[in-house]
Amino acid sequence: MSTGALATLLSQQPFSFTGLKTIGKVAFILDLVLFLTFCILISIRFILEPRALSKSLHHPHESFFFGTFWVSITLILYCIQSYGVPSTGPWLVKTLEVCFWLYAGCVLLVVILPAYPFLVLGRLAAVLECSQPQTSAISIMVGGIVFQGLGWMTAFIMYTIYFTRLINSDLPEESKRPGMYVAVGPAAYTSNTLVALGVQAPKVLPATFLGITSVPTGDLWKAFAVPAGMFLWLLDFWFFALATVSVLWGYKKLHFTLNYWPFIFPNVGLTVALIQTWNVLDSDGTKGVCSAMTVALVIAWIGVAVMNVRAVWRGDVLWPGMDEDMEDMEGHGQKTRPD
């Protein structure tokens, strides 16, 4: 998810330079390689131990990764649109339209709380509709807003639980606090969706869409959607600030866990939402801030990736009994890492 999200971020920078697209394409190719590698490895696991699939889907923590699998597919489709469509023919545009609806149907059938895939499906719709014929673009746009609505409302319910736990309990353990950045994602990607769909509305929607004749419907949609996206952006920034203060407060006790990856994916949503908003307002100063945030995220991705590889090599993560956020469902004794 983080690698794919970073590739999408690089595809829509407010300030560009020679080679930026190439860097983005390299990130996209790396994302594809990682996705296929992980799918092969997890398939081998389930083939060698058939009961592991059922246990994984019912595990109180591991089951949530089923949702992130579908999010990763969304980001791949997003990158295909950004990096592939400009270099190919109309056949890819039609293929992406079909993939969008097939994907939406699949996640409707298999989605589990907290509805991760729908939180990025609206964002996918906003980028796909740019190259679609008007009839298809309208359908994708309407689908994107309703799918995003499901994701946002489900996440809003989860926010209530999150706040309740923060008020009634202490902060998470220091090593798990980077996971607090997950709360940034729902508001960030919903803000991004509203602004992006609003910007595209005058180009996609007929002037008399919904039977409105007094004012062009696309302009009306944009006038409401962009402020709504701006309204949500400060909420996701507040979650970002809360997570950042919590991490800094306990930084002395931090050690690498897989919870470090939320440093990237949710904050990409925060950055993209800001890029979308200030592209509309045409503020060069804020665009510079977005570029600085992108550089920081690239550096963070490299740092987390290096720590992840090192932790796997040492047996600190992805080894039975060594993942602090993966309790043993069977209640067996903890195993030790390899020498």
C-alpha cells in the first residue's frame, strides 16, 4: 500500500522536473513486483498449511490485512491510469472502466470493517474519469461518490470507537503509536475525493444534469465539493498532529514493527488532498509545502523500507512469536527468532 501510494503521489506533483515521471514509474514497477511477490508467498503459505487461511481471516489483527490487499489493487489501477494511459491507446481506457466496476463488485462482496477499499475507490474514480467518454465518466463519477460515502461513514463510526478508547485508556504502547497515523487516512482520502471529483465535475457533467437549468450543474457540484473537501482536510491534519505528538512523546522506547508503515500511506492521502485543494486555489507557496512533504515521505519510505528489511533479516518481524502486534490465537508458547 505504501509503495503504491507513493507512486500515485509522484504522478501528481505541483512542481515537476525532468525525470520525475521516470522516478514515479520505477516506484510503480517496484510496487507491482512487491505485490506479486507477496501474493505468491502468501499463496504458498496457504497451500502448505490449508487451515492457515481460515485462521488468518478470523485473526483479530491479521484479518484486517485482507482489506489492505484490495486497497493495493486500487493503487495499482490508479498507477496504470497515471503512467500507462498517456502512452497507450483507447483500449486501456476501456479496460480500466471494466476493471473499476469489476473491482467495485468484488469489494462489495468481500469487504470487511473498516471498509478500507471504499476509502480509496472515490479517489480512483476521480482519476479514471479524466480519460473516459462522457457517459462512462458520469457513471464512474457517481459510483465514486457513493462508494466513498460508504467508506467514509463506516470510518466515521470507527472514529467514535477510536476517540472513546483514547479518552478512556492510555496511549498505545510506544512501538505501536505509529499505527495512530491510520486515523489520518479516512478523512484525508475522502477530502481528496471530494476536491478531485469537484474539479472534474464541470468537464464531466452535462450542464442540465439532475434537471438543474438555472446554473451549470458541474459548476454547482464543484462549488460545494471543494469547500467540503477543505472542511475535512483540517480534520485529517489534526489526526496527523495527534499521532506525531504521541510518537515524539515516546520516541525513546520506539523499536521497529510493521506499524511503522502507516508513516507513509495515510500521510500520502494528507499530502495529495492538500495538493488537490491548493491546485484549485493556485497558491505557489502551499504547492512548495506539498513538494517538501513529498520529499519527506520519500525519505521516510526509504528509512522504513531499510528498517523493515533489517528486521526481517534479524528475525524481529515476520517470525512466529516475534510480531508484537500479532498475538498467538492458539495460545501456544512463543517461539524464538532464528540466530
